[in-house]
Amino acid sequence: MAAKEASRLRISFLQPSRAPYRIALLQELMPSYQIKIYYVAGAHDPNRVWETQELTGVESLDPPHWTVVLGGKRFTFSPRAARDASRDADVVVICTNILEFPTYLMAAIFAKLQRIPVLCLVTIGQDYDFFRSGGKLSKYANILLRSLLGLLVKLSDFAICYSKSGVREAKSWGVAGVTSSQYYPLEAEYGPENMLPSLHLRKEHTVELTACIIGYISPRKGITEFLEARRRLNLEDRLNIIIAGPLPAGDAFIQELKNSSWKNVNFIGSVGTAEKAKLFQQVDIMLFPTLHDSWGYVANEAMYAGVPVIASPHSEAAKDLIRHDDNGWVYADDAGLLNAFEQAANPEKLREVSLAARRSAVAFNGQALDAWRFAIAAVAKKGGS
């Protein structure tokens, strides 16, 4: 394949869904590249109301797929997307998202057979266990998936990674990579024209601080553990919490959580991008008490809006994006959580950290775009050599 100028490169993106952060990223890349998108996850999860964004000006395809349920997980496979992605493309971008793994692996094989360079988006760090039941089957399933991950990465010419952990993952399989993120908050909703008028101003509350928790409401998000710690630390009358996330009827965990006697906790259901932006204007801080997350996109959004994050250490965002006591706080125990709260309750400190959070997120966006452009150029050069 002859080398092409970046402005003429044709790129096929295989990705799971229409998540707003991916749409925002692709919008930034569109002026420089000809982009075709294959959505390979099948039907949208009705609880993910934020995944409704459409991208105009590019060809977006929803190819047919097969579905297999294994170990309680719903895997999808789209042979057509895997085959067609290499047609009329100079670069193929694939993910390491587990649920669509069969499609991505097959797409990489087709691309290599046609000598089309592959850029792999490594979304899974070295310590990520997809099956977490703790039994032997879970152990062997994770070993198998990690082996398949290694094969997928080795079929790639270059890797772009969510996190430093992802870079280590790529390098462990002998593939060069750069640290970045596919996460790029939507400028219109989270930009300074909407956020800065209320930034740095202490919100008027009946309690000391108001915080939000945003995302799926499930045991691994650590919400119960956080609320219990808040009670132990006698913070229920000082910290009001707004919880935004899907509330499907019949979910036993959510019903138990809502029916518990938590004080100053309000469940508001799912929020889309615009509603989330308004929510950030109402709160002082965001809480991210997850027990296990590969990144934690909502931390990017909050910080971009000038809302500092108090996070557990169990996500890559807490390791790579949040700097403790500078642009947010990371706590590992009750003492750390209490210290983070007391720091955030200081108006001057909160203003200082809010400014740092905003600056960090803006810089992170620029670094992410630079990394994507560098990775695309590097992999295209391999294809043209």
C-alpha cells in the first residue's frame, strides 16, 4: 500500500457503541481522516440512555451479528464487520473490549491477510479479570481471555492504550504503544462557556457539601461500602449525595440499596449528557468509590467541568488522571476518606482543587488527541513501508 497523507487516510473503526465520548473523539479526527464506523455490539442497552449520539458526515454501519451467552456474559460476533472493515481502508482500528472480542480478533486476521495495518485500542489493563467469581472456571476463563488478548495485540502493528497499565500490557506482547484515552468529553456540554460561571463558587446547600455519584448502580461500584463509611465517619449530616444511574425495576441490589435507611441520599435515575452537565453545576464534588473499573470515564467529565473527584484507588483514572490533594483526592481507607472530605469542605482548598481539576482535564484532552494522531501516523507508516 502506498503511503498516504494523513488527510487522505481511510480508517475503519470497529467499536461497540455510540458512546458520546467516542463520538466526540471521532468528531475531532474527522477533518484529517476519512472515517467509516462499524458498531459491533448489536442492540443498545436500554439502560444506557447516553449511548444515543449519532455522528454526521461519516458512514456508520450496524452489521448483523450473532450472540452467545457464556458464563453469564453476552458475547457478540459480526463476521460481516470483521470482513468488510479491511475493504477500502488504509488503517483498521480495533478494540480489546471483551464482549465483542470474536469480531475484533477476526477483523485483525482479515486485515493482516490483506496487509492492512492494524491499530489496537487496548482497553484492558494487566490486572483486569473479566470473570470474577473466584472459582477454577473463572480462573481458567481469564487465562484463556488473556491469551486471546495477547494474540489480538500481537496481530496489531501499534497500540493506543487507556492507561499506563494498558501500555505495559501492549509491551508485554511485544507491541509498541502510547498512553492516551478514547475518553474525550463533549465540548458543547462541558466547555467553559457552560461551566466556568459557576466554577469556584461554593454552592448553596443545607449541608456542608453536596456530591454526586454517576454511572451503573451495581455492587462493584462500591456505593454501599461508601455509604457505610460515611455513616461510620458521622458524615451523613454533612455530605448530601445525589446518585444518578439506571434504576431498572426488579434489580434486587438497587431495591435493597434504595430501601436502606441512608440519610441525605437521593436517587434520580439515568441522566443523559445535557442533564449530567446541569448536575455538575449543582454539586461541589463527585464521588467515585468503585471497587473495580478499567478506567472511569465520568471522572474525566467531572474534572473537565471543574468538579473535583474523591475516588477509591481501584480504577486507572485514579492512578493516571487524579493527583491526590492536587486536582482531586484518592482514599484507601476511612482515615483517607475523612481527610479528603475535610479538605473539600474548605472553600479555598475546594476552589484551588477545582481549578486544577479543570486544567488537568483540558490538558488530558489535548494529550489524548495528540496520542491518537501519533498512533495513526505510526501505524499508517508501517503500512506504507
